[in-house]
Amino acid sequence: MKISIIVPCFNEERTLQNIIEKVLLFNSFDKEIIIIDDHSTDNTDKIILNLCSKYKDIKSVRHGSNQGKGSAIKTGIKISSGDIIIIQDSDLEYNPGEYNNLLRPFIEADADVVYGSRFLGGHYVRLHYYWHYIANKILTNLCNIFTNLNMTDMETGYKLFKKDAINSINIEEKSFGVEPEITIKLAKKNFVFYEVPISYRGRSYEQGKKIRLKDAVRAVYCIFKYKFFS
């Protein structure tokens, strides 16, 4: 089994090297690391060039303009060759040391899709931003109503898919609306979802967190759009 690890990034010069080195430690399966630079304006591109020259497992694509996380994921999926795809944020909020746990439902059960949940009791969760927590719960519950799933964390950054499953849908959202879009579209096709507890080290806006209130509003719009009009 081959694993494709897609790393969308935009202006992550402070964390990218660190997170890629953590991903490189994963050696349970054959892997490829695909870094998608969403037209960073800092030194991210230089870090990527250095990483690609040092490690044969890494390849990269740079967008000609800043398009958003959804576009970066779509680009990564298009060039991936693995049987399982992992979305890995380029900050340090999610720990690649938990890949083996996240992959277990594919190996031991009938999973098509696996989400890492920050609310199922991982080893640690940084206490941070109460209103983000509330927004996430509202969006997750709304998504559950329309998918008849009992997810605890729809907005998680750790989403894993069988290649055939994710290739069965067309990703349209360019930014953070991709999270509910993928969830709704895969649920409508009756793919089998699992959740796995993960740890979480959330960062502050000062440390580079990018999601904003407008992204939550867009997520609500996407839940209705892709449930009823797609």
C-alpha cells in the first residue's frame, strides 16, 4: 500500500521544514510527499526547493496565484499516485506521529474515509479559542443532520481517503469551504466513514492561524449547496 501525503501551504516558512521532517519519519508504508505552494510570498518556496533536492520522496507544485486550500488539495490529488491520501496541514497543529492510528481503519475495517477527531480524546488538545470550538460544533452538527453521520469533528485538518473514493467527486471549493464540500459529497455516495482520536496543538492568529469568521459562513453555505444543489 502506498500513501500520498498532500501538504498545502501558504507562507509557512516558520513551520514547513519542521513538519516535513516529522512526516519523513513515517516509514510504515511506501510514501510520497506532495507539497503544494499556494503562491507563498515569504521564503516557503526556497525551503521547498531545498527539501526536494534532499529527499527523493518529496515533489512539489507552485500555484501561479494564491487560490486557497481547496485548490491546493485538488492539485495534490490530481498528481498523487498513492492508494490512500492523507491531507497534512503545513503548520504544527497536527502530529504525523499518529498516521499509523489514522490508517488502521483502512487496514482492519472497511473504511473509505477516515477523519481524525480532536474531540474523541487524543493524547493532548491545546485549550484555545472557545468560539472556534462552538463554530466547529455548529458546523459539524449541521453537517450531521444532512449526512445522517455522527461525526464529532467535520472541520478537522486530518482527512484521509481511499484514492478511488476522493477521485469519485469533483472538488469545486477553492478555500476552506472544501471541508464541508468533501464531507457532503462523499457521504451522498455512501462511502464508509470512520473517526480516530487525535492530539491537537492549535496555534494562535499571531502564530499564523488563517481561518476566519467568513470561512464559517462559507461552510454553512457549502453544506446547503452541496447537499441540495449538487
